[in-house]
Amino acid sequence: MGVINVDPANSTSTSWQGHNDTSTLEKDILTIIHATFALR
């Protein structure tokens, strides 16, 4: 599972451990995933 950050709308906050904002109703959600694939 990757890092999930839930921040106030238009926030520039980042975190490698994840973040969950509860201070506002409007949110921005940033999810980081890693994918590996091969073309044949």
C-alpha cells in the first residue's frame, strides 16, 4: 500500500508517512502508487 495524504484544499503540505486533515470540509487527496509492467 502506498502513502495517502488527505489535506485541506489547495494545501502544499506533504508527508511520507501519510496525513489526514480533519480541520476543513474541502479536501485534496494525494495517493502515491508504484506499478511495474512489461511490454511484449
